Amino acid sequence: MRHLFMDFSLGGRIGMVIGLLAAAVGATVAVAAAGLFGAILVTVLLAVLVGGFWIGLAPQVRRSRLATTGRPVEATILSIEETGWTLQEDCGLARLRLRVESPSDDEPYEVKVKTLVNRFEIPAYQPGRP
């Protein structure tokens, strides 16, 4: 998680620290003002906040971990299809089925990934291409 924190810009890190400090002050005030009800409310809200934060950042954490601990492999596109999701009219989310071959693995294996593809670059993402 520390590695992910360091991936943020300085402004992002400052914002996260200020946000955490403000949340701590708010939680302290809620518990002091409302007693047991405030403590229960803070606990529930904290669980929802942390859960939502983790769900939102979990893919980034996995990518970051893979980038630092993964190994290079070769992949061949087996199929590509649009998902119907578009970003700013020129990039679409595509679902790719890939055959992955690694020097250290005996057998190639298949994976499915989703990635943004610029509509002008679709010819470069055709089956059979590495």
C-alpha cells in the first residue's frame, strides 16, 4: 500500500493526509458529542469508507504489485470484442482473449482482459497479432 501512496503526486498525497486528519477530528467530535451512538456511527461510516476506498483502489494495487514483481511474457491476441462502453468518443473498452506464453512455463495459457483501445488503433489489435 505504501508503494501505491508514493505513486500519487505530491498534491494527491497532501490531500490524502489532510483528508485523514479531518476524518480523525470529525470522528473524535462525533464520539465526544454523541457518546455510544457517535461511536457506533463512526464505526459504521469508517467501515463503509474503508471498504469503498479499498474496492476502488484494489485494481490499482494489483497492477502496481504486478509491475514490481511480475515477469515479462509474450501474448497473442485470440479475439477482441467491444463492450459498448466508450470514453470521450474515441476510446472504447475492449475485451481481449489472449494466449500467454512464458519462457518459464511449459504450457501456454489463456486470459481475458479489458483495456481501453483508441478506435483509430483497432487494426493493431487483431487476432493473431502479438
